[in-house]
Amino acid sequence: MPVAALTTLGCKVNQYETERIAEDFAAAGFALTDFDAPADVYVINSCSVTAAADKKSRYLARKASRTNPDAVVVMTGCHSQTVIDRGEWVEGATLLVPNHEKEQVFAHVARHRPDVLAYSSSPATALSAPVAPPQRAFHRTRQTLKVQDGCEHFCGFCQIPYTRKVLVSRPWGDVVAEARRMAAEGTRELVVTGVCVGAYGPATGSGGPDLAELLLRVADIPGIARVRLSSIQPVEVTDALIGAFASHPNLCPHLHLSCQSGDDAILKAMNRPYSADFYKDLVRRLRERVADVAITTDLIVGYPGETRAMHENTLAFARDVAFQRTHVFSYSPRPGTHAATLADDVTQEEKRERHRELQAVVHETNAAFTARYVGETLPVLLEGREGEGGLASGHTPNYIRVSVAAPRELTGCIVPVRLDAVTDDGARGTLTLSDAEVARRVAAATPRAAAAGPTDFLPLAMAPAE
């Protein structure tokens, strides 16, 4: 039996696409293994949002080729697209697959190295597109559902409009059908994502519904207990979208509103289509209408031209908004972007200092948000374990990560947990079920727990451009 190993860098969209690639390999008879293990085929779904992501993408290609010099090493994703556009290559890679052909990775491998299919149970799959997606290779309590691709915002720091060039929405019927399949496989929470998910709608191919209507249709699917929305541009949060979150109990009260800076001059330099006041007013309206809503975001420090005073504005902005969680990035030039033509005039030492200062502020606001719920009992979807033999771990609807002692068989169940204390990564809690109720739920949940695979705990947005 041939063996494939896949790994993902970057955003939720990449995670979804890697799952689809893995399904193709599994359907053709490949065993799937860890990326560190020997394999016949390695697939790297790369990221290019930062210089560090570029570096890691290249490192993984070299690592795979060292692990098995005879393997097919495939790189796809945004770093691969950038390299292809420049007419360059990646050391250690056998194939570079452009983003628009990402879901044909298996077919590329089959054409390039048909010998790796020698022991495949169904090699013909390689050259023919299945009518419907095959059964998923991984069964997870929490899965990502991609509904849209492409971006046309052209923010000053971001390569995404150059690496994902076509703005397109998936037909809503395909999305709902896939969500139904996920529900049948035992998925309890869906994370709806896209490169520019707020652009979902009839103008780009949905066939009718906009994002708000799509979320409501997915949330109505039996078996799906939660629908969470991934990162969205603030200007794409409509009244209808706010109304959907306010009205449907299965839509998680959590929005990741991509921000990048709290200073208006920097926002303008970044070509972001809003001001700090617009953002704060949007947050105010969300908090007025959506009970217990959590607001998370991305912020960049050290953008070209950012003075100390501008950084102080971002610190004050972060305190005012009181984010539940924030991903803080130090600016790094991305080739081909407008910002790359500007002087990178903030020193690395100053970037590190600003990163520490902003991280300290958002750590305080995160802890304060969580502290509001200490002593309360909240529903927690148990998604996995913290290490071998560790505590169960999961999230509340408003994205507080909770650690709790609970039987492994309850993985995939939503259980009541009293939050006892704030931790560095969320909260520690206590299961508030009687022994008899625990035993009953364990008996009922055992088949689900046996089918559930490992769950990722990556944040909902890994990149400021998502």
C-alpha cells in the first residue's frame, strides 16, 4: 500500500483544501501518515503571508526530500504560487502545483509518477474527477467548510490577491450538501471560511444566497450543533449578518473582524477600507444585538511609516475594543505588494518591543473577557485532549478555550462546564454532570468517540490577510 503524508501551513482555507487532497489519496488506496514519517508522497500546502511562512514552506520541502529521497514532494498553496509566478523553483520539491489546480494534486502526482500507484486499490481515480466528494479521510468533531475563494481588496501588505486571483463563491447547494455529509459523519461544529468570506453571494456564483442566508441554511442542518464564522472584513459585516447571529441559536456568538491597526493613518497606508471609529462602532452594534459575542482580530506592528505615536494609538484602540483574542504579527515585507516598495523603517528591535507591548494588552483583555464567565456554567464542545492522558479540551460558543477532566468517550459531545479559573490559554473548569448522567452519555457517545479523529486547535485566523 502506498503512503502519503500531508501538512498545512496558514489559514483555515488551506486546512480545508488539505483535507480534500487527503480524501483523494485515501480513496485511491493510500495510507495516510504523519509528515515526519517515511512516505511515498509528501504534500505541503504552503503559506506566504509572512517571510517566516515562506521559510518554513521551503524547509518542509527539503525535510521531506531528506526523509525519503525517492518520494514525490509536492508543494501547492500561496508560496508555491508565488514561486511559480516568478519562474523559480523550491529545493527538494518534485512538483509545484498552482493554487487554481490545488484540488487536482493527486492527478498531478499520478501523471508524474504512476509507479507510486502500483499498490493502489483504485488507480483510475487519479485521472477522473469523482461525481461527489469521497468519504472523508479524517472524521473530526470540528471541521472547516470552505465556501469562497479569492480576494480583490489589495491591502498594502498582502500577497493573497496575487496568489488567489479569482473571486468566486461555491454554489450554495454544493455547500449545504457537503455540510450534510459532514453532519452524517459526526461533525458537531462547522467553521465556515473563505479567503474573503464576506464576498460570498450571487454576484460571485452562489446561485442565490448571500453569506447571512447561507449561514442560516447551514445552521438548520440536523446534527450540526454549531456554526462558526472565520475571519471577515469589517466592511462586509451587514445588518443581515448581524441579524442572523442575533437570531439563530446555532450560530456561534463570535466574529473574527480582521483589523490590522488602530491608527487611521496606518489603516489608510494599508489600503484598509475603514477607520478605527468605523470598527469600534461596528463592535458596539454587535455587542448590542448579539448576546455574549466575542470579538477577535489580527493586528500588525511595525508597518512602514508607523511612528511610536501611531503604535500608541493601536494600544489604546486594543484596550478600548477589549478583544477576546488577538493574533499579533510583526510586519515583514511581501514581494510584489505595495508595502514592499516602501522603506521598512521600523527596526527589528522596535518591532519586537511593540509586539511585546501589544501582546501584553491583548492578554489582559482576553483574561478580562474570560473572567466575566468564571462561576458560570457554559456549554463546551469537547474536541480533543491536551497531550497524552491529559485533560479534555474544547470551546464555548464564544470561543473560550476550556480544559476539563472528562472521559475520553465524551469527545464530540457538548457538555455543561462550570468555569473555575482563568488560565493563560482560556479557562479551567469542572464538568457539572452527575456520575449517572456521565455514564449515560459515555454509553451513548462511545461510537462517536471511536470514529472521531484528532482535532486541530489552530486559531480561526492564522494570517492578517485572511
